[in-house]
Amino acid sequence: MRADIAVIDLRLRRRALLSYVVGMALYALVIVALYPQFKGATSLDQLTKNGSAVAALFGATGSLTSPSGWLDANIYENFLPLIMLLITVGYGASCIAGQDEDGTLSLATILPISRRAVVLQKVEALTVQALLLAIATMGCVLIGRQFDLTFPVTHLAGLSLGVALLGVDFGLCALAVGSITGSRGTALGVTAALAAASYLVSSLAPVIGWIRPARYASLFYWSVGNQQLANGLSLASVGVLISVGALLTLIAVAGFRRLDLH
């Protein structure tokens, strides 16, 4: 009985999840296959040579022709986090607030299972979705080692974990807001605003001095915005991302216990 809710939610989302995962995997394959054509294009580095804020907005900083710079600018600092958040925030907003608005969540609460357990199973389903996307993308990027993309596998694994934790954290934010308000729209709006602000702070911090101190408040900085592919994911980053997720889970449980269901 414990895993029924998580399994049901995953089955209901399997088609959408599969389309996101396959689409991102194919995109990653194209990016790694194109690298040999661009690794000698020094003109690309002119885009970021003088600290262009416009380039930074798209996750392009440093050398774009290096393996880590190429993957960061084309996958890990923009497109993969975007797809990740589409999956996790969408699920986080719908799994409590959305199902309550649809009148289906009350069916789960008549089962011999506590509201705390319901939330934890939603968190379980959320985590599985994030890991599937991160692992599938990582597998395709590893093929890039056959296309002159050289990087430590351990660093790639750490970066993939960072992206997954980023998705889980923002998904949990949407889940927590939805659990408190019972509104899917509010959960989506609040979380989207926070994610956008977090992305802007992390992406612009390397080129705009007055923003730089605020980067520590950005989940993007701790997950993908601090050259994790080149340097590895630090234990401090993992600790921050897990701690934020744990706090949001507690908030979601507390909010759902007080939520009046339709």
C-alpha cells in the first residue's frame, strides 16, 4: 500500500515524462556530436571574452570551445534545467493542489494512510522523475567522450546529481505552496518567479559585480552555476540542496495536514 500513490502518479505521467526524457536525450546527443565541428572555432570565445551579460543570460561564460564550457553553455546551465523544472514544478503544483482542485485527492485520504505518508509518496514520485531525466541525459553526454569531449566522469555524475536536486527542490517548492494554498496556479506562479530569479542571479553573477554576493542564495549556483563540470560538485553544494529539500518537505507536510480538501 505504501507505494501505491507514487506508482499511480508515475503511471499517469509516463507519456509526458517519456517525451521530455527522450527529447532531452536526443538533444544532448546532437550537442555532443557537434562538438568536433566547433572545438576549433575560436570566434565563439569572443562572445564571452569581455564578460557579456547577454551571453551570461544564456549560461555562456568562459571558453565555449572547451569541453566543460561547451556542455555548460548548451546543456547544463540552460536547457536541461529548463526541462527539469518543467517536469518537477509541473508535477509539484499538480500532485497536491491540482488533484485537490480536480476533486481526486480526497480519494487518497480515505485510504488507511496518513497525510504525511501521502506527501512523502509524492516526494518519492517527484524524485524518480528528476533522476530519470538526469540519468538519461548523463548517459547521452557520456557518448561525447567519443567525440573529443573529455571530462571526468565523476564530475559529470556530480553535475547530474546537482541538476536532479535542483529539480527536486523547485518541485518541492511548488508542492509546498500548493499544500498550503490548495491552488495550482499559485504554486506555479510563486515557484516560477523564484526559479527565474534564482537563474538570473546565478547566470549574471560572474559578469555583474553587485549581483555576485547574492549568488549564494541561488539554487542554480549551488547545482549548475559554479563550474561543477570542471571542478566537481562540492559537498557544500550537496548539503545546501538536500537541506533546502528537507525543509520544503516539512513545510509541505505541515501545510497538507491543515488543507481542507474539496
